[in-house]
Amino acid sequence: MEGSIKIVNELLVELFNDILNIEKESLKNGHFSDLSITEMHVLEAIGLEDRTMTEVASQIGITVGTLTTSINRLVKKEYVLRERSETDRRYVEIRLSKKGKLAYRVHEAFHEKMVRTMTDNLSDQDNEVLIASMQRLNQFFKDNYSVLSKKDPAKSNDK
């Protein structure tokens, strides 16, 4: 058991670092070299639907003020469109521009390819074990490290 714990720990640390480094390098050397990894994750949080600043800030665990700084840069770079809500002028709605949607889809394709590589040849039972293990790890982080509860992917059409 101790050997398994050490191996899983090493793999998780290595995977986490590799994913971040690969994302950074892909952005730096790709079509979206003007985006930082943080800005890409803001685009990812906005997604393909209109969102309010409050919704996005809450989802990624930052203040609206901090998000505003990122959104200002993304608007200037033409990845995000921002306007006041027609129904309630107190709210600022943000959405991805055409350029922002393209960046989002490229980033999403990277994630999908990564996950498919991990799951494609698993049996249904192994896939269930993998998912249950990841859910336990996710819950551990939420319970012990004040990680905000993000949307359940199974309920992605919630707002």
C-alpha cells in the first residue's frame, strides 16, 4: 500500500506540473500567444454562454474586482465582449467574442484529447473506479482546502 501511495503521489505531482507547463507552452508558441494561462482559464470559465461577472468570479474563486482586471485585458485583446444587462443595469454580462470562442475550443480540444487518452482503453469497470477515485480526491480538496464548489459537469446547463 505504501508503495502505491508514493507512486500515485509522484504521478499526481508530475501530471499537475506537466499539464500546466504544456498549457503554458502551447499558448506561448501557438495562435494565442498573447494569452496567459490565467486569461485562458478565465475564457474557460466564461464558456460559450453569456455570464455575469459575479457568476464567473464566484466560479473561479476570485473577487469581481480581480476578474475585472483580467476582463479589461481580454476585452482589449478582443477575446471577450462586455456590456450591461438590458434587464438589470447593475449587472455586467460578458461573453466570448469569435476570437475568444476559437481559443476556448482549441483549449477544450486539448483537454478532451488528454482525457480520451486516459480513458479510451479502459473497461467500464476501470472507468468507474477512475471516476470514483477522482471524485473522492475532488471532494477531499473541497472539504479540506476551501476549494469552491464548481458546477457539476453532469449539470452543465445549470446557470
